Amino acid sequence: MPESSLEIKDTSCSSSRYRMSSLRQYSQSSVLALPMTRNPYNMPTISAFCTEDNVSECIAYINREVSSLGFPLLCTESNNGPELNLVTVLNNVYNLLQLHRRCLQTVEDIEVEQVKSNSNMDYLQLSNTRLKDQLELSKRENTGLLERERQLQLKVKSLHNCLKNEKEEVQKLQSVIASRATQYNHDMKRKEREFGKLKERLNQLLIDKKDKKQTLEVLNYVGRSDGKRSLWKTGKTEARHEGEMYTTLLNDYDSRHKHLLMENAELKKVLQQMKMDMVTILSPRKPSQSGKKHDDSLEQASSEEDEVCDSSRESLELSCEHAREQLTNSIRQQWRRLKSHVERLDSQASLVGERANMSAIPKEVHEEEMDRLKLEIQQYKDFIHTQQQLLQQQLNFPCDDETASLLNDCYMQKEKERLKEDWKSFEEKRKNFEAERRNFTEAAIRLSHERKAFEEDRATWLKHQFLNLTPFGDQMKPQMSKSQSALSVWAESEVRPVSTPAKLNKSLSHTAFSTSRASPAKTPPTADLYRTHRLIPEKSPSTIHPKQDSSILRNGDVPAQLRHANGGANRRAYTFTGDRNGSI
Amino acid sequence: MNFSEVFKQSNQLCRVSPDGKYLATCVQYRLVVRDVNTLQILHLYTCLDQIVHMEWSSDSLFILCAMYKRGLVQVWSLEQPDWYCKIDEGSIGLVSSRWSPDGRHILNTTEFHLRVTVWSLCTKAVSYIKYPKACQKGIDFSRDGCYMALAERRDCRDYVSVFVCDDWHLLRHFETETQDLAGVEWSPNGCVLAVWDSCLEYKVLLYSLDGRLLSTFSAYEWSLGIKSLAWSPSSQFLAIGSYDEKVRILNHITWKKVTEFDHPATINNTKAVVYKEVERKPVVGSPDLSIQQHITMGSTLFNTQSKYEICPLPVQVPVVKPDLDRANPKVGVSSMAFSSDNRYLATKNDSMACVVWVWDMQRLGLLAVLEQTSAVRCFQWDPRRPRLALCTGNAKLYLWSPAGCVSVQVPAEGGFQVQSVTWHCSGDSLILLGKEQLCLCYMEVGEEEDDIK
């Protein structure tokens, strides 16, 4: 039986996987069938091995074999010959079976292993071939690239040569051009000289020629346009001409000098005014408006400015080098301060802008309001409709009445006459009105003309006024008026901020925080407007309208911030007006 | 706006006297002097040949008529119609003739620019100035008539001579640092002389009256240079138009560039207004035209009407690419004019022949662009008001003022094509010159006078 199984194993080694599996089944079945020992397939071999006749030999043989394999002996040597020990036989058989099974198991494992390694091998071979291909390919590519590089290098070399040649060519051409230019210039000069000579010759010839001379036929000579007689040319005339020339030149320089002086004075005035504006803008800053940390420094600065201002005013009158330097320096300082301040305000404003976006009226509230308003509109429409209907009814009824009255003629007659009279009177009135209206239109036209003239007068007067102004004390009056006008502009700007800061805020919020635009903030202008409305008139939030209040008090720390912004905007407005003043 | 009847003229010779009283026109060899207001003929003079050049003397008493081919100049007097003067330059020839500012001397340039002959009408004196240079603008008189600058060329070098016009005394004579001087022009205040080089080199030299070199300006090198030059009436600005299609403005204090006006093909300057002339042909026999209208429109019926439309920016201006291989390519700023109040500058770039640019000199920026349907022939500022008149060689007159733009049909019979326009010195009327005709155009004075008052 082991032999047969070995045989089977041998065949299975070389067999395909399919046969292997079938074999396994078969072996398993054989294993299962073994205990029965009634397997029809095994029967012949067994029968061939052991027959009734050779049992003892068989037993002896088996015994020997078994002992050689290290199993306990099957038969014990007893007195009446070898006696088969059934228990050991069974044990041995069982052991053998176990061994057989284990062997089969290991065989199977090995087979699997082998299959695996086979497939592995296949894979590796495949990949190997692929890699080989790749290698080949890259080698080929490499050679190709090398070839190309070589070609390119060749090309570069040739191009270098070309460039060199071209450069040489250019140089040659340049030299040619230069030589041509010189030649041309030379030729030109030569030609010109020849031309000059020819001209000279021609001139001479023409002078020498007698037949057709230049002539002037005049009936009688006319007097000079200035009525004077011409003077003899003497040394004096030359001196006179020189003198005249220099006087005209001097006059020109004088006028120019005057213009420059005037311009200078104006510029100085503007500078002064700008400085004043700056001082006034920078000095009245309240600690509540911008954080306390800047305050002390700024106040210090303002006091400094005042000093500088005074000194510069003196210096303006001196208008010497040193003073000018001082003035410009102080202006520069203040400008720097103003710039930093504005920048700070900008940053604050942008912060506030962000907040404003946050605190904008939520969409739901908006929609609610819209719905409510729509409803109201609908109501009003209905109302109007009913009213119209009522009116129609009322109109219809009197119409019937009239038809009734039409029946009695007397009424009618009277009415007609009355109407005619009325008509006449109306006609007259209309004519009068017409005439009056014409008069009025004429008057209006005249008025508009007058107004235009007046406007122009005023403009010229203003211009005059402005041009006549000097920053010095010699013309105190115009200066006063100027300052007044400046004040009036200021007053305007103070009245106006309701609209301007809103705009400014809007722009700020849009520019500085364009990212926050996506949030439901299409309404910031109105919010800003509210805010400005609420905050401009007074600093305390007591006058806030309840509705706006509710919208703003949603986030607690907003009011203070808003006041900042508002202050900033206010100041911004001032600076703008100031600038405008400066530029005017 | 009213138009006078049409008169004949030849060679575009039609001049209003400096005092604004008379209008002199040449018809072949006849000189006709009319009263400007009544247009009645006051005098009629007959010259010896067809008149080529005609000029009023500064005091409006004499008229010079030049016949270059014959080398003849005839002078006529308004006060004494019998008086005559004939100058014969003889075989030396004549290429140019002009009055001196005093109106008593005549300067004749001979052929080949051999010399300038100064003939005096007061005395028998004849003086010669040698070596005048043949160039774009070789002679210029200062505005007050005191001085004359003359470009000279001797020994291959450029010189400028400054003469006192009173007695032709040579005041200054100096060499200029130019390769090939192209022109001289006095500033309107007569104290600065601008001298510029030929187009081969961009160079402007500014000389004081006493011959000192004040400044030199050159914007670039190795390219075609200056094409035109104009002083502002206040002498404050000097505008230089060049072949690079730019106008550079110099100031009168440092003589440095104040600004640069570019003439781009695409206008997207938001401060500028672009007026575009749009032509529309009248529909003949349209039902809404009554017979009367037909009759009144008779002359204009076959002409196209046009109006200006304001174009939304950006605007693409038509550009004609010049042939750069030929001499004097049609590119660059060829004509410039300041308005009388110094406020505006009108320019024309040759590669955009249909367009006139108006610049604001206060803002130093583009103010208006006038795009015409055909090439602009000539433009001139009103001597009194900021008002620009231009013509394009058709039967229309165009006017621009800061308030807007109008196109006016000239109601003259038979194809009156306006070749050039000249303002009367009062600014109340315009002289329109056609090919062989002329016509006066009267502005409506009343309203504007009111406006001014």
C-alpha cells in the first residue's frame, strides 16, 4: 500500500494541477477507505501479498519491516511460535496511517509551495524581460540624445562662427557707414562750398551785368510810418540799439521776476494755510476719539506746532534762507504726523468697517420688513381701487340727474347763458394770464442773464480777491475775509458729514475688507448712515432711535468703535476740505 | 450764422487788412479791395501778371503783390490809388517777398537764396543781406516789429543774425550749434529766439535777444526729429511737435519739458471727449419733406449732412500707416496752434489726418478729439475767443468750443469746397476759401456779446 501511494505521488509530481487535485481526492478517499479494508481497488495487491498459505511469512516479513522502521514488534515470541499481537498490529497500522496522512499533507504543502514558486518565477521572468526591454529602450534613447547633443553642439559652433562673422560684418558695415558719413559730410561741405562759390560768382556776374538791373520805380517816396525822419547811422545809433535791446530784455526779466514773486507769495500763502489747517486738524483731538496712548504725544506735538507756526510766521516775513528751511521743515514734520495719523485712522476705519459688516441688519429682518411693506402697498392699492369704484358710482348718478334736468328747458337755457358768460370771462382771464406769463418769461430770461452776469462778476471778484491776497499783515482785510470763507467751508463740511462719512465708510469697508463682501452686507451704506445719524449730533448714545439702537446693540462693544470710525470720518472730511482749500 | 455770397479768387489769395476794415482778394492779375462789412469794391488794381503772393502792410495802407516768375513786385496804396511802386529784381530772380514790420520796407529773397534785398519805400536806399539760408523758416520778425532774426549759412555753419528793423542795423550775429538749421522763431514777447535743427536731429536751441544761449533741448537721438514748433501767446510754453507723434511742452523758466502729449491710436483717456463726425445722406423724396422745404434745401439737397456724435470710450482712431521709406513720411505732429487765451492747444498728427486733438493747457491733458470723415485741411483759433474753426475740403465748416462741436453746411451754390479758413481779427467772421472762390461767414455776435458781458 505505501508503494502504491508513492507511485501515485511520483506521477502526481509531474502531473498537472488538475490531475493533482483529482489525485488528492483519490488519496483522501483511499485514506478514508483504508480502515474498511474492503476497498475493491486495493484488494488485488493485498491478496497478492498475503494468502492463506503464507501468513506466517507475511507476518514475519511485516514484523521485520516494522521493526526495521522502529515500530514495536507485531508478534511476540511465545512458546508456540510467533504470536500475532493484535493490539500492536492495530497500533502500528494506526501509526502508519497517521504517518501516511502527514506525508500526504506535507506533499500537498510542498506542491502548493512549488506552484507558488513556479508562478513567482514566471512573474520574475516576465518582469526581467520587461526590464531588459526597458533597458534596451533607454539605451537607445540615450544614444539618440547623445547624437542630438553632438549635433546641437555642432550647430552652436556653427552659430558661434556665424555670430562672429555677423559681428565682423556689422563692424565692417559700421565702419563703412562711418566712412560714408564722413565722406558724405565732406562731400556735402565741398558741394556747399562750391555752391557758395557759384553763388558768389553769380552774384558778381549779376552785379557786373548791365542790361537788366534791379530797379525800383516809385511815384513818390512815402513817409515813415512813425512820421519821423530816418537817422544817420553813427556810433550813437549802435549804442541806442544796444540800450533798447537791454531795456526790453530787462523789462521782460522784470515782469518775469514779478510773476515769480507773485507766484511765490501765493505758494507761500498756500503753504501757510495748509500748515494752519494741519495744526487745527491735529490739535483739537479728544482723548475719547483715538486711544489714549497717542494722545500725550500728539498734544505735545501740537504745542510744538504752535511754536513752529509762530516762528514760521515771523520767518515768512523775513523770507530768508534759514527761515524758509524752518518753514518747510515744520511743514514736513506736520505732514508726516498727519500722514501717520491718517494711516492710523485708516486702519481703525477698516476695523470698524469689518464690524459694521458684522452688525449689518440681518437678512430676515430685511425680508420681514419688505413683506410688511408689500402688504401695506397691496392694502393701499385695494383702498385706491374701492375709492375709484365709489367715485365712478357717484359720477354715474349725477349723470342721470342731468339727463332728467335736460327735460326742463328753462333750466337749461339759463345754464347755457350763464356758462357763456363764464366762458367769456374765462377767455379774458386767459388772455390776461397769457400776457402775464409772457412778461414773466421775459423777466425770467432777463433775470437769468443778470444772474449769469452777476455770477461772472462774482467769480472775477473772487478771483481778484484771491489773487490780491498776500499772507502778510499789509492786507489784513482780505486775509480776514479769506479765513472767513475758509471757515464757511468748514461749517459746510461740518454740516455735511451725514452724507460724506457714510460714503467714506462705505468705500473703506469695501476697499479694506473686500473679503467680507460675501457676508450679507449689501446694506452697509444704510447701516453706516444710521450710525452716522446717530453719532454725529452728539457723542452720547442717548439720542439713538430705538430701532437703530436695537440693530446696533446686538454686539455690545460696537458703539464705542463706531464712534471712532465716525470721528475718523469726520476728520477725514476735514482733511479733504483742507486739501481743497489748499488747492484752490 | 450767416454766409455772404460767393466771390472769385485765385491762388487762395485773400487777406483781411490788419486793421480789419478791408478785404483784399486776387483774381488772376487783378487785385480787388473790398470793405469787409459791405463787401463793396473800394479799389481795383491791375498788376502786370498773375499774382502769386499778396500781403498787407502792417498799417493797412499798402498792399504788396508779387509775381515771382517775372521777378516783379508791385505795391499799391489805399490812400492814393494813383500811387504806384514797382520793384523789378531783374535776372537775379525772386522766390519770396514780404513786408518789414514797419510797412515801409520790402524784403525780397532772390533765387538760390543768394541774398535778401531790402527796398525802402521812404528813401532810395537798397540794402543787401548776404547768405540767407534756404530753410523751413529762415526769417522771423518779433511780434513788436523791432527785431528780425535771419538764419544764415556760410562756410557750412549756421549763423543767426538779429537785425534792428528800424534801420537794419545788425544787432547780433552768432553761430548756432546746429547741424542743419531748419527755422527760427521769436517768442511772442520778443525776448527769446527758438532755433531748431532739421528733421534729421531733434534739437531746439533757445537764445536770448542778446545772443546768449539760454538752453538746449533734445528729446531723443537717431530718429527723425522736429516737425513743427509753436509758442504760446503768453510766451510761457513752447510746444514742439515731432515725428514720434508726440508734442513736448517746454516751460519758459527752466526750459525743461513740462509734459508730453501722446497721440495714441486708441483713446481711453476718460477726461477726453471724442466727437465723431457722422454723415447722413438726406432721403430724397421722403414724405415728411414738404415742397417748400425742398425749395429751401435746394442747394444742400445733394450734399450730405453731417453731425457730431460723442463716442463712448475707448475709441479707435483711424491711422494711415505711412510709407517710411519715402522722404517726408506722413507721420508726426505737423501743425499746432495755441488758442488766444493760452488755454488750449490744437494739434494734428499726420498719420491720423482726420483727427484734431485739443489739449487743455491748465490741466495739461487731453480735452477733446475731433474725428472728421475726411482729412483735416486747416484749423485756426478765433483770435478773441477759445473757438476753433476747421475745414476738411468739403462744403462744411466745423467749429469747436469748450461747450461743444458743430458742423455747418456752407449754403453756397455749386460745390463750394472749403480749402482753408481764416478768422477776421475781431473773431466775428470767418473767411472761407474754396478752390476758386471765397465766402464770408458771420458768427452770431449778439448772444455771445451778452454772454461775455
